[in-house]
Amino acid sequence: MKPAYEVLKTIRLTEKSNKQSSEFGQYTFEVFPEATKQHVRSAVEATFKVGVKRVNIINVKGKPKRDRRGRPTTRSDYKKAIVTLKKGDKIELA
């Protein structure tokens, strides 16, 4: 298995992800493009010492935007993982 620093990039803190973590025990991570569900599961379990129930992976396509001169550009594509923890487990984010 890969080490955690080659799988997990960062935790995504948005309004939606905060609601998911408080109500359903789901946490959202941005991961490297080569990461698989098994890699994410082992990285989260090793890093945060919690039990993982399920991992969902989503490839997010970058949105088209315009820069300040009005030229069209595109935001970067990225891959995110939504990790559901076992009942009673929690990740402290402070």
C-alpha cells in the first residue's frame, strides 16, 4: 500500500462537507489522481486511527472561468473521496 502522503492531499471543508460530517459521519478529502478506494481507506485509517465503513471517489472536472482580462480559462480537475466512518468514530479538525 502507498503511504498516506502519496494518497491524501487535503481535507475539503465546505458547507456541504461540514453538514455531512456532523449528520452522517462522512468526511471529504482531496486525493491524488492515482488513488484508489483501497488506498484512501488504508491512508485514513492509518492517519486518523478510525474505522472506515465506505469510500466513494469522484473525479471533478474543472469549471470554465474567465480571468480578469476576460480571457477564458479552466479551473483544475481534481479527484475527491467521501469517506464514511464507522459508528462512533470521529475525526477532530482543530
